[in-house]
Amino acid sequence: MKQSDGFDPRRLRQREPGNWRMRFATAFAALCVAAGLLLATAGAAALLGRPSALGSLNDSSTGSAVLLVVGLLLLWLGVALWRMCRRRARRPNDLSMPRHLMKKRK
């Protein structure tokens, strides 16, 4: 039986406003990834004997190693934050359906 007179299924669920905090967090994560990649590259280049990219910051091998480790940590933190934000942004906001009631896909 079809009931099409005045029924709008979009009215059943309230529309949530855009989540700007997640967008800003995702942008911050992307900046962390970029900064970590640049720092790790500069540290690795200084350890391999290339001219220093950051002046006196990575002249010694100890400074270069610290720069490499900080860059890798920042890269790892940025990727983890990026994945968390993407997972939270793509989480379904619709009604929960039990698994056995879902349509079977072949």
C-alpha cells in the first residue's frame, strides 16, 4: 500500500548543523602531517650529510636526530588525528537498524 499524500521521510530526522570543529581538526591534522614530513625530511637530509636546511638548528648529528624524531612523531600524530576525524565525520547519523533486518546484498 503506497501512501504518498503529504508524507516526507526527511521530516522524521532532524538535520544537524555542519560540524566545523571536525573540519578545523582535520585541517590542523593535515598541517601536522605536512610539518612532520618537512621536519623529518630535513633531519634525515642532515644525517645523510647534505647541507643543513634549517641553519644552525641541525648542524650536529644529535640535533639532526632530534629533528628527525620530532618530525616522525608529528607525522604520526597528524595521521592519527586525521584518521580519527575522518572516522568521526563519516559516522552514520541515521537511525540504527539491527543487522538481521538489513537488506541482504549478493
